Amino acid sequence: MDTILRINVAANGGPKAKAEPVGAYAGMGGRALTSHMIAREVPPLCHALGPENKIVIAPGLLSGTAAGQSGRLSIGCKSPLTGGIKEANAGGQAAQVLARLGYAAVVLEGEAADDQLYLVYINKDGVKIESAAAYKGLGNYELIDRIKERFGDKVACISIGPAGEYRMAAASIACTDMEMHPTRHAGRGGVGAVMGSKGIKVIVIDDAGAAMRQPKDPEKFKAANKAWVEGLKKHPVTGGGLPAYGTNVLTNIINEAGGFPTNNFKTGQFKGASKISGESFAATMTERGGQATHGCHRGCVIQCSGIYNDKNGKFLTKQPEYETVWAHGANCGIDDMDTIAMLDRLDDDYGLDTIEMGATVAVAMDAGLLKFGDAAGAIDLIKEVGKGSPLGRIIGNGAALTAKAFGLERAPVVKGQAMPAYDPRAIMGIGVTYATSPMGADHTAGYAIATNILKVGGFVDPLKPEGQIELSRNLQIATAAIDATGMCLFIAFAVLDQPETFQALLDLLNSFHGLSLTGDDVTALGKSILTAERDFNKAAGFTKEMDRLPSYFKREALDPHKVTFTVSDEELDQVFNW
Amino acid sequence: MMTITIKLFASLRQGRFESESRALAEGSSVLDALELVGVSAAEAAVLFVNSRHAGPKHILAEGDSLAVFPPVGGG
């Protein structure tokens, strides 16, 4: 991983690729690399869809190695949704494959010279770029079927669907999984729109003939990996709950806690929760011949994914994640599994962020465009997005824009990005993360649910403001560092509770790269990433007044606990005061 | 005696039940309720009484709803 591949889309005669040494970005991976490169090379005041913006695609420091759970990919840019810096993170095969080919990053830069679409093919011999005109307008599923016909089923793909081509602010970038389905998305912040603005439809990565990356100290690395995998397997969350029920094991517990946003964040409990819970999904998937336990990339130990078949036993989509089940389910008043699975499939096919889309459909429902619980209407609305109709263009640009278009105050967004599946009034720690993360409302940026609800890493009462600032601060720092390693964020459950598993992670990094990192160095890494991101946002015009929840979260009490968000603005301003 | 509702989730349902009403002596604790349905304190990682986090020593009251979760996570 000592090479950066820059693809200049402005070149005459179509994009040109140039490999260069990693240079100033040596020793960086994942989010560290994407955020530092965006902060250094992209003018903060540029338009996100303009020529000065860049897409940076970076595997983590441990991606492409034998280390378990190391297949996460970071995709960075200036976000067309938030107007700030963005790192969207995805599983699937791409990170491992890119890293094995020796790339620390692939960068798409410049102004597309024409309206053409291009395909980028990368293998051990180099890079080829050709017209993708034949793929124009294709959904991710058909696109990948065509790629398979041509390149076989051993490659990994990074692609956009029609939403990315339309440059919608909710457009995602899809990564293929082990079965070569385009189900793993860098979802948030409209990264797909930026890829679309660069005129790149798909990047095909072929690691045939490329070896696994080799550690500096193979013996220590092997021992560390053994301890690492054992640690993940022995923790009851990473070794038990997640593989058995997937991320949607959360539906019942968040609903029970009264923090499960229902009908566009009107109440904190959903009557239909048990019908769409992880327990119900797992039983249905098994009954229909799908899989309830499955990994999204080679080397996954936790196996939280699954395969969802339709009523006829035919593949429909991957097991919808908790966030998707919530967004298209409870938040829209929909309690039908097959509807949620179909919406997940459509979002993946068009290349859309499921969180933003569910939040947006709920806003449309709240505005009276359709009724809460209207399953067929929700599917039709997402199909409008796929068609690119005038209504679809509004919906495809997210919850904030849709609320504005329909004259509605209740847009559950921070910095223009929709809140995920936890109400910040009943779970105040996550509210602090939503408010202050440089990414906009993002649960993964500092997953306070672990300590507020799940009692992982201790316990901080979710219904009170005390302790939430420190909790979110520490989690945001740790998360930024984990996002640099290429490790799946779910390792945090084991790392927070088991000091020996955290040590195994340090040992993996040190033995692979010949380093001597300590816990303090990891903290410093997280802080440096957050600082670069916040500096970019500040230069892009962000102020502390943007580190706030919409005011109705302070005004409207949420049932059943009848709580408002009571962390003060002054306290929010202390999150990054370390 | 008093009646409470006990709800079990995820792996705790295996060989048990999803939701049942049970009679308990006045003054019983969450731990007493867990013993009644054969769930050990170690298995019960997260407990809610009427949607609020509660500990095993919490004293139950007539009509309470006790929700019991094994260690779970996601996101």
C-alpha cells in the first residue's frame, strides 16, 4: 500500500490514471487518509459537485492482510448533502482487493471533460479506462450482472446507480459483497453524487495474482491475529448476538427503551416493532432458505450479515440492517418485512442511502404526501427517485430538502443529514454525537448507544444529560481511529469490554507495520482526524451554531418517557475541547 | 401476590417464551422474577422495568413490565 492512484477525469480523450508514491500520506489509512487528503487538497468553499472536489477511496491500514474483520473501505469528499467533509464507510470486498493490489487510495479528481460515463479496471498489471456508455442509467444489480459476464465473478466493484448519475445528495456508492451483489454501500452524505459528477460509473478491481499483504513481523502478527479473533468470538455481542440475529437485534431493545423513532420521530415506540425485529427476520430468512449468519467480506469473523429471499425462495436482498429496518419500517409506520426488504433492494439498486431515504419518505408522509404505514406508496415514492422524475429529484435529495419543499418544520437532520435510528431525546448520548460530529447526524461517528442502552463500556443513563459529553467525545475519538484501520466498527463492542482484545488490535498494527503504538497514540490519531475534519468544516463556513439539533427536539416531549433533549448548547461546545 | 409481565428477547427465548404474565409475591425483585423463569443474572445483560433500565435488585410492583435482554449490539 505505497501507491496512490490518481484518475484525472478532465484529461482530453477521457480520464487518465497516474500512479504516484504515497508521499505525505504515508502511514495513513482509511478515514485518516481520506480526511487528511480532502482537508489538504480540496478547497473548503468549493461546490461539492464542481471540479475542485475529489473522491478519495481508501482501504484501512490493516485491509488486505490476514487480520480478521479488516475489510472496511473509507470514501471521502466534500459532501453535497452537508456542505462539509465526509467519510462514508462500507464493507464488501473492495477494501481487501484494493489493498492487495498495493493501493493506499484511488482518487477521482478534476472536471469531467464531457457527459460520458467511464469504467475503470484495475488489476496487478495496471489500469485501463474505457467508455461505460452502454451502462448509462443501469441500476447497480444489472450493472454488476453485466460486469460479471465480462470480467467473471471474482472481481470486486465500486459503482453508482441512477441516483449517482442524477447527482442526488442521497446517492451512495455501492461495493460488491462475497456473492458479488452490490449490497454494501458507502451510504451517507451523497458520495455517489460526487462520483457521478466525475463521470465514473464503476471501478472494477481484480486482484488475481496479487498476494496477501505481508507483515513486518509475521510471528507476532500471527499471534496477535489469533488473540484478536478469539477476543471477537468470545465477546457475547460479536460472538453471539450479532451473528445470530444481525444488527437488527436492536429493534426490540431500542423500542423497549423508548428511543425507537416512529412516524418521523413523533413517538419513541412502534406497535409493529416485534413484526420487524431481528428475531422475526432471522426466522423468516431461515424458513425461506436464506441465511441468517453471513459475512459481507472475506475475513469477516463477526458474520452479522444475512441473505433475504422473497416468498418464493429467490434472492431479494441482503439482510436489511437495523438502520434500514427502522428507516423504512417504524419511522414510516410500516411493519411488513417484505416491504422493507423490497425498499432495501430498490435503494441498493438505485444507489441510495437507506437512512436518508427512510427519513425522507417519513417526512413526505408527515407532510401529507402519503399516509404513515402506506407500504405500496413508499415503494412507489422510491421508484420515482429511480426514475428521476421531478418528485423523485426532491425525495432523492434528502429529508431536509423534502421538508423545505413541502413546508414542514419537522426535518430530523443535523448539518442537512438525516438522523439515524435512535431518538436523541430518549438517548441523549447519541444526540450529542448527532449534533457535534463533523459528518452531520451520524450514529457511527460516536456510538453512544453502546453505553447508554447496551451496557457495553459501562453505563450512562440515556435519559439524563449528565455524562453524555464525555461519552460522545471519547467514542468519537476512538471511532475516528478505528475508521483508519479498516476494521469494522463492531469490533468496538469487544474492544470496549476486553482490554486484551484492544491490546491485540495494537499488536496487529504494530507487528504488521513495524510500529510501537500505544493506546495514547491511538487517541492522538483519532484527535488528529477529527481536528482536520473540523478545520475543513470551519473553513467551509460551519460555526458552533451548526452543532445543534433542530429546535423541536428541545420543545416537543417524546413518549413514552416524555423527555426533551436537555444537553445544553454550552455543553455541546465542549465536546472537542480536549 | 402481584402480576407482572415478563418479556424475553433474542437467545433468551430459546426453550422459554416471548411474553408471559406471571404471579409473584409482593416485594419481589427483578432477580426473583428472573429465577422464576430460569434466566440467570449472568444471561440477563440488560433489564428494563417499564422501559427504564433497572438492576436485579429493583423491587417490582403490580402491573410492571420487565424486559430481559442477553448481550446484544449492532448499529
